[in-house]
Amino acid sequence: MCACRGACGVTWGLKPRVVHWLYVAIIVPSVTFASLVWWPGCQTASAKRKLSRIQRLACLGIMGAMRTTPTNAVEALICPPPPPGFGGSE
């Protein structure tokens, strides 16, 4: 996702719909693959930070927002599903 973010700009680079497609079609399936196996290890604070960072970069790329935009504001506008490990049974 970081390489994708480097290819995005407000007036140049990948379009927001392409960034959304990359996130939905490549990143989410890659992260959620075999999540039942690695889910217990995902409960650590460092793993949660890494998963939140991936989602934040995707949201910023989809919105075309600046990097100083608050995460909660961007997520409220896009309404992405929570990253694995942040769902229901905590």
C-alpha cells in the first residue's frame, strides 16, 4: 500500500477508484487470507497499529486526502469495514 500511496497525488497519479479497487481486490484478500490461523497474534497492540496503518493509507488514497487529515474523519466518510482483529468479539 505504501508503494501505491507514492503513486497517488491530488492532481496526478492513480485515480481514487483505482486505489479503492487495489484495496478491495488485492490488499483485503491478502490480509484476511487464513485469518483464523493468525487472528490470536493479531490481538497485540503492534499488530493492530500495522493493520490500522494499512487501512488509513487506503482511505487517504481513496479520498485523495492530505496526510494530515484525521483518520476518524476519513473513515467516517468512506465507511470501510474494520481491519481483521478489530471486529465484534473483543
